[in-house]
Amino acid sequence: MLFNSFQYLLFLPLVLVAFHLLPKQYRWVMLLGASCWFYMAFVPVYILILAFTILVDYFSGLLIEGSEGRRRKGWLIASIVANLGVLAVFKYWNFFNYNIGEVFRDLGFGYGVPDLGMLLPIGLSFHTFQSLSYTIEVYRKREPAEKHLGIFALYVMYFPQLVAGPIERAGRLIPQLRNAPPLEPEDVRYAINKILLGYFKKVVVADNLAVFVDQLFGHVPSGTGLQYYVVAFMFSVQVFCDFSGYTDIALGSARLMGIRLMENFDRPVWSGNLGEFWSKWHISLTTWVRDYVFKPWAAGKPRWAAGLITVAVFVLIGFWHGASWNFLIFGLLNGVFVVGQYRFAAIKWLKPFNKSRFGKVLWSVWTLHLVVFFSIFFRAADVHDAFAIIAHIFTDFRVSAAELQSGFFAEMAMGFVLIGLTMCTALFNRQLRFKYNWLYVVGMLVLIFLLGTDAQNQFIYFQF
Amino acid sequence: MRTLIRNSILFLVAFATVALLFDALFTRYVIFKVEHSNQGKVRRLFESTDPNEIPVFGSSKARSAFIPDSLGSGVYNYAMEKCNFDVIGFLMEVELAKPRNTAIVVEFNHRFFVNLPMHTVNAATFVPNLDLPGVKDYMKRMGRWEVRYELSGLRYFGSYQDYLRYSAREKNSKNKQLVRGAMLMDLVPSREVFANQLTARYIDIGKRSAIVSKLNDLKKGVSVDERRALQGLDLQLLFTGPAERIARFEELVASRPDRPVLLVYTPQHASEVEGIANYDEITALFAGLEKRHPNLHIFNYAKMPLPDDHFKNSSHLNNAGARAFCTSFRRDADVFLGPR
């Protein structure tokens, strides 16, 4: 079920009413049923994959807790292999199969292993990582194993964050699922504002920008370099509003049950360097990778090795997004520039400049451009298209009379108005006093009603 | 908490009242204010009783190609963006139920029979017309029905932009004329912009043929992404004519043997026709249709040679192109188009 569907607008109030009417000890049953219903609205049979992950990690957690030494490690490895195995089969099989096949064919051998003719289960990487974090935490003795299968299943399947995060940790979410704190008026205000902001970002900004973006990215190089430059910016905003919009709706929906999910974004647009950007963007993924991949891997290593590991980790983050060369290059570029910028900033004679106001602005503009250019790899249909777009931006950067006539700049202006509105609404929300909140609610409802699209586009991050 | 719940309910009631009022005013003063809008055209088609009217149904290609003034005094251009047989089939049903026996002009292009109602059937066009007979059933049939379309205040969500855009756009300007449903543009793209559009098309053609040749070569592998890309490219570059949809079209044509149906393939840019990998299937279809239905007349101008400056972009004619086409079409179909 999509958050931006009419069904969800009926589904959420029904769940909320049931949640608050039921005694606390039965709430998990209703929430688990609702989560199953929510997930099965996409492709019902894929719930079996989730069930497999839940059962494997539930029993792994118990077995890890009940054992020590090599056996303990063995159960952890079994859990990791099972989880990553599911990911490998459903998400990466076709990619590896094709590329291995190409190598075989280039060497003159036959290759007839078939592709997996299945759609990628929605949100697979999110719930796999969430479930995996639980077994790792139990292994590290930071969390006790969850004895209640229903509560554990709900931890993996809790519908607001099931298909696109935030990737929660067991220590935060399970206690809240077991015993949600009572709802306060401030929770309601926070939730309504978040949900409205999320819908605004998704149906007003992201889905409207998608029209321009799809048009040009769908037919490369049908526009001028300037058009592609602008549209690359638009795509960065689109993906931010799409993903953070989803997260806002998720956070708001959960808060209406008294449950606090983690914030996934912290105003990433204006970052002084790429490392800072990644610490503010998709925080639940970057902290996951930091805690479970980077730290264990880089601990005690010399600086040059840590740099290489950073690049490798970013390649993994890229590959987490999707099984294609585009995402591998996206990750690689981010990794190389994160390390490069870090090294560059450490140059002694540059430090006064870096600390000056002008230097900070310059670095922020530079970082923003890096984000925009790398996003071309994120959006383009393939590597060839991505390089063609970048080449086009540098070789065909001009304004043509036809663009002026065709209303391209009017559309562009509309795009920037939308971006401006997003920033204003977010700021307005922060500044507002409780008793004037209705002003914000009315304003957002009017904007959503008048400017929203009912394209019911799937959220971009669902595919991951 | 009680105060909060009470205030929230009061707020919702007030908001719903305002929304209902706004809905009524918007319907009256914005949605049907513009006659040339898609929703206005649908209503006009239902209400038109002119015995001499010759309707033109088609996509945006038809909207910019058929100039009613050049074709005949009874001609009205009902073409709408993204429209193909998904919509035209329904409009033909409505038209064929009328007592008049004038010709019906139907624009054809290689995507005419593609079944893609999520893309072709725009809710903004039909929701304000739900009171007209058969519209609701049609939307249900096409899988485009939502319960909220019957709820005032909620029904236009997602369509306001379309309506406002029409209000702003449907005005004559220096290089745009609106004539009985047609939208004629004097726009000529710069050489570079046009070249970019053509390059993009040729790249798509090249991509498609490369994937198809890989598919045909057992020694080469085709990735899942390539297969997915091929589906998209086929949609753009391949004629698809599912048997049941062609049969439905023929059924409609045959239902009124007294009404001539003119199936017109408007002039396309050479690159567009070149890109259609199975263009022969279109000509074969035309031959078969013409043979089976004496009241169906095919006019194929797809390969009509027109210079680049007769196009608004690589897919649509501009005013000059439309005039050149209409001159030929009027001459060839003179007998069906009535007096000028």
C-alpha cells in the first residue's frame, strides 16, 4: 500500500482507532495484522520472504544468546548468510548472472544460467538490514534476544517503516512496540505536521518535478546541456523530497501511536563536505554501515587503509541502492570524493581559507554540485546515459530561443517555487507556536489540494 | 486531549465545508470555463446536436494537425493529449450513437492500439463529466475509477493543476491560435534543439536494434535491465495491434455503415517513421481494414515529406506543417468533409 494512496488515508485512521481502543497487551496482534495487510497490498506472496527472514533471525537471536564462543559466532554467521543470501538471490542474482555470463561469453565459453524472472520484493534491503542489526546486537550482548515471536515479527514488519525505513534498531523500537508511551497533544501536533509535510514533499514537489526529470532522462540527449544541468538539480530535490517525504509520513504515522522512530535526515542540502552530507542523509543507513561494517573493519588500521576502507564502504552503500554499474560508480565516486575532500581539508595552509565564511560557502556550493552530479548516475537508465548527460552539460551549456518559447524556463521557475515552498514550510513548522498550528495545517492542506498530483508514483526508495 | 479531539473535529467540519463550497465554485467558474479543455470537449461531444458536425478524434498530434477552418465548416477537433484508442474508442461509441451521418475523422499513429489507460485516460477529463451517461462505467472499465471521484471536495484532488493550466494556456497568443478545438503553434525550434531531439530518438532506435540483435544471437546475453529497457523502447518504437482491440475498432466502424470513418495517419517526422521497426504491419493492417469495411477510408500521410521547420518538435506539426497537411487532406477527402 502506498502512503500516497487513498487506501492509506482510510487505513491509517482505522489502525489508529483500533490501536487506541485496544488494551495494550493486544495491540501488537492488531499492528502485526495491519502490517501484513499493508505489505500484501503490493505482491502478497512476497510476505513469505519476510516470514523467512523473521523466523531465521528470531531463532538466531535465541540461539546466539544461549551459546558462547565459536558456536555463538557460528549462529551469527548463519543469520548473516541467510539474510544476505535472500538479498543476493532476489536483488543481485540477475546482475551477477549477467556479468559472469558476459565474462564466460567473452572467453568463448557457453553460459546458460537463467535469470530470476521475479520483481524485487519491495523494501527488501530495508527490512533485511533492520533484522540483521538485531542479531548483531544480540551477538554483541548489547540487546537481549526477543522471546516473543509476535513482537519480533512486528519489529521487522512495523508498517510505517517497513518498506523504506528508517532502518530502526531493536533497542529503540522493540520496547516501544511492547509498551508505547501515552499519546500527548504535542505528539499529535508533531505527527500531523510531519504527515502533512511528507505529503507536501511527495505529491506536490517530488511528483511534479518527476514530470520534467523523466522527460529529459528518458530521452538522452533531447535537451541542451543547460536543461540537463537544471534537471539534475531538480532530480536531487525530487529524490530528497520523495525519500524524506516518505520518512516524514512514516514518523508521523508512528507518532500517532506514541512510537518515536529515528529521524533520517538533518537538512543535508547545505553541507560543507560530502562526508557531512552523508552524515545528514539517510542517517539510519549510514549509521548502520558505520556501526556494523566500517568500525569493525577499520578499527586499528593505518590512515591509508582506513581511506581505502571508506571508499569500499561507499561502494557497498552504492550497491545497497541497486544492482547495477550505475550504483557502483555512484558509490565509488562518493567514496573517492569523501576521502579526497577530507585529505584536502587537512592541508595546513588551506585551513584559514576553509574556516573563513567565504571558504565555507564555496565548499558548500562545491558539495552541492558534487551531490547533483553524482545523482545523475543514480537516475540515468545506464552508465552510458549518465556519461552522455555529463558530457552534454559541459559541451552544450547554452540557452536557446526555443527553450524560452516552449516555456521551459516557466517550468523551471515553477520547480524552484516548489523548492522554495518546501523550505518555507519546513521553517514555518519549526517556528510555530502550538496555538497557531492550525494555520500551518490549513496552509499545507490548501497547497496539497491545489498543487498535488494523484500520479500515485511509487516512492523511489521502495525499489531498494 | 479531549479539547484537542473536539477542536480537531470542529476543524475538520469547517475544512470540509470550505472544500465543498470551493468545489462547487471551481466546477462552475474554472473547469467548464474553457471550451477547448479536454473536459469541455467531452461535454461538448455529448451535447452537440449539430447534424453537420464532423468530429476529429486523436492525440496531441491531431490537435496540432487538423485545422477545422481549413478542412470544413462542420469540423470540430476533439483531440486531446496522450489520447489513443483507450479514449477514442469511448468517444466513438458516443458519436456513433448520434443520429447524424457525417464522417468521423480518427487520427492514427503507431501507438493507437496500445492499452495503457493509466497513461491515456486522464481523470481530470472525465471526473467533471460523471453526470453524463456511460462516463462512470467507462472509467470503471478502464480501471481508472476511484470512490473519491464521487465525493465533492475530494474528487478533483490531483487535477487542479491541469484545470488551472488549461485556464492559463487556452488563450490565443502571438504564436498560438485556438480554432474549434485545435491548437496551432507557430513555434519553430532552433536547429540545435531539433538536432538534440533527433539524436535522442536515433540513440533509442540504435539501443533497441542492439538489444534485439543480442536477443537474436544465442551467443550473446541480455541483461534484465536491457529487457526492461526494451519494453519501454518497444512502446515508443514498435506498432502494437492486439487482435481484440483491432476487432473492437472494427466493430465500432461496422456498427454504422452509413457513417464514413476516415482513419488518418498524420505526417510524421522522417526519423519517427524510420524508427518504427514494423511499419509494414501498419500498412498491412490498413489494407485489411479498408478491404473489410467499405465505410472505412485510410489516409496515410506518415511519410509525407515536410521540412524540419514544419514541426513544433520532433513529434508534432506546427502551424505551417498543419496547413500543408490540411491542404492535402482536404483535397483527398473532399467528398467527406462537406462545405468549407
